[in-house]
Amino acid sequence: MFGPHLILEAYDCPKDSLADMNKMSQVLDAYPPKLEMTKIMPPYVFTYNGAVPEDWGVSGIVLIAESHINIHTFPEKGFVTLDIFSCKDFDVDAAIKFFCDHFQPGSYEHQVLQRGREFPRSMGRAVSILGADRNRELNKTKMKSAKSNSNSLACVP
């Protein structure tokens, strides 16, 4: 497995907390050490204004050696999303608590995906996966060729 991917959607958050670019930057700056991850750049935070006026928001991302953490807010709707993807395990409950402490949602829902289930952690495993993929493709090609040959023979008078 490559790693966990936390996806969280939060509702009924205070508008002022969702519209605050400084707060977003501070939260993203503090997240990596809180989860024992390695920040490789400062947070990048910006305001977005969409075609629909009430869809404006603040978005931010911090790249970590393990992957990324990003947050997107919709202040007029009291809605915010969190996305944490890491190539190493992290305490999902601690990540959620940290988020809720800062954005104070009335409710939230989340899911954790396990990404890269067949991601090779060793060269031997990588060779095995690549070999299996190549054999699968070779078999598909052979089957297409055999089917094509049998079809063409059926058409000969």
C-alpha cells in the first residue's frame, strides 16, 4: 500500500473562520508537524472568486515530503473540505480533531481511502507486478490475434 488519503467535508462552519487567509496559512503551516510529517515548502494560500458570487472561497495547500495537505473553503455556504494524502500512516483522529478545533464545524463526514494497494515497497515486488502486467497484456494481444484469425478463416468461401 502507498498510503492513507483522508477526505473530510465539514458543514455549518463560522463564515469568518472560512474567509480568513491568515488563519488558513497558520493551520496549514502547523498541520505537518502535528501529524509528524515533513513540510517541504510554506503553505500557498489564495482567494478564489468564481462565476457564482457565493462560491468564492479561500484555498490553500502545503506540500509535504509524504505528499500534500489542502483545504478549500466556501464561506457563504459554511462549507470546507480537507484533503490529506500521505505515503506513510498518520493519526486520522488527531488530524480530524486539529481541523475541527480550528474550523468548528456543526457537522462533518469523512472517509479514508487506502491508495496504491499494490504499490511496490521493494524492487522484487515491483518486478513481480510489472511481469504480471506484461503477461496480461501479452495474453490480451494473443487472444485478439487468435480471434482475428478465426474470424478471417470463417469468411473464406
